Amino acid sequence: MRKASRLFEIIQILRLARQPVTAAMIAGQLEVTIRSIYRDIVALQAMRVPIEGGRGIGYILRPGFDLPPLMFSIEEMEAIVLSLALLERTGDDELKQAAKRVGAKIAGAVPPPLRQTLDANALHAWGFAAPSAGAIDLALVRRAIRDEEKLELSYRDELGRASKRLIRPIALIYYAETANIVAWCELRQAIRNFRSDRIEDCRPTGLRFKGEGDRLRQVWVDGWEVNAAAAG
């Protein structure tokens, strides 16, 4: 790793840390010697980067320090290109448009050598794209998850039976053929998955479940882990 890249990575590690980070921990992440990290810390401090701490106690970055515009390695740019391509395969029209805007913003911000990675058209996500969600607006679902707002669904199960559901949406899973809403179903009093291609109508209710989203997601994760362990 070049020194300039290493200095940038050290700042990133310290920015994200919630407690002092030792030189040994940084050296382990960057796969360099501890002595190199000590020299890099001194170099950053000489450049007026507000790093505090010392040997044996760890280092912290004083709040309020702003980095220059984002820079990426070639591998990171390739990860971004492929991720944006994968978004093109979802049935979420708003996310697909957002992916195009992200690509344009990144292309305008990075230097020419990295911009070539975006323009080269050398990485592709192959396979069928999911159809648009049809009767349901997935952007509405994503907002409901963020705002912790209940939704009312008109839903048909795999046997074609219709029902009305009041749900607390907590996650959205994108598959090749459809998207699944993970939610607490107030009718079943349990976590349920609702396929977007079986939803005939979806409406916001204005009813909130503030502060419950994280707890319900943990219930979902715990249940998934129990089922996976049983299957194993």
C-alpha cells in the first residue's frame, strides 16, 4: 500500500472508531508494521490532522475534522460499478434512477484514472432483471421502513386467498424475481414475509410504530438464526 493511501486509511479508521485505537490494531488492519503506523501518525500530526493519544493508550481523531472529497482505490471503484449494476436488476424504479445519479456524481468527483473504471463497461451483473413491482410502490415501502409507519395491504397468498393486512414493515429483500417485505403482521401477531407480486394494494396509514423497528428486526434475525440452526 502506498503511503498516501495508508495515511488516508488511518484517518478513515480513526474517524469511524468510538474509542482509542492502538497502533497495533491499525497495523493489523492495514497489514503493515507497527513502526510504520507510528511514523504515519507523526506525519499526519505534522500535517495538522488533529490526532491525539500515544503509544500504549491508542489514538483518537478529534471531532470536527473533515476529509477532502472521497477518494477510492481501483478495487473500491470496481465494487461500486458492480453494485450499481446489480441495482439495475431490481424492480425498484426509484432505486434504479438513484443508481444512475450516483454513478454520474461519482464520475464527476473522481480523477480521470478512476473515472475510466466507471466508463470502461467491463463489469456486468448478468441475469434477468426483476419486473417492476406493479401494484406496489417499493419507494413507499422503503420510506415506511425508515419512518416506522404501518402499511395496509391487500394481499393474496400462494393459494390465491385474499386478505387485508396491517403490517409494521422492517426490511425489504430483493430477489431476482420479486421483492419481499419483512414485517410484523398484526393479524398473525408474528413476523411474516409478503411477496410484492402478490400485493394488490398498499397504502400508508399515518399510524406509527416509533422506536420498535430495531427491536422487531432483532426478533426477525433471532428467528432466522434459530431456524438456520435447526435446519443445520
